[in-house]
Amino acid sequence: MSINSEFIVTAFIKETRKRFLDTYLIRRGDSFSGEIFLKLNNLNGLSKIYTYKKTKKHNPWEIYSSGNWEEDEQIKNKLNKILNIDQDIWIIELEDEKGNSPNF
């Protein structure tokens, strides 16, 4: 049995706000089974994409893109391509100047 996506997203946003990090829900996906993507924005015009792996107990956030910081516009284009394929995805944006991993 898998935890639904809406629960994961809500819990993640609450946790990041406890840590005084700005987090935004960019796109609401399918409540139960929508894949979750995270745009990690370092506030210097660069970002990375992570995806949440529901099957992993520890460190469920995995790098989706190359792992390197990329221009925000490139990341936006990648997320739009994913969205064109799967309309059920969730997109969250986390702003962190330090660019720390979302696996707290």
C-alpha cells in the first residue's frame, strides 16, 4: 500500500516551512498516484529537479535532471515536457540559497 501523493506533498511543505524555507505548490496533480517533482531553486537563477520515490524509506528524493545546476528556463522547459506526457504530476518549488538536498 502506497501513501497518497497529496499527503506527501502537504507533509513536505509543512516540514520545509518549519525549517523557515519558502516552498510553493506550483501544480496540483492526482491526489493518490500523481508523481511528485521538486524544483530546487538556489535563488541565483539556477535550479535542479528532484522526484519523490514512494518506495524508498530513506532519502526518497532523487535527482531527476543531470544533477548539475541548470538555468531556471531549462528546468521550466523540462518540467513542461514531463507535464505534456503526464497531466497527473505534482510540482513543488523549494527556494534554498544553500541548495541543500530536500532529504532532511
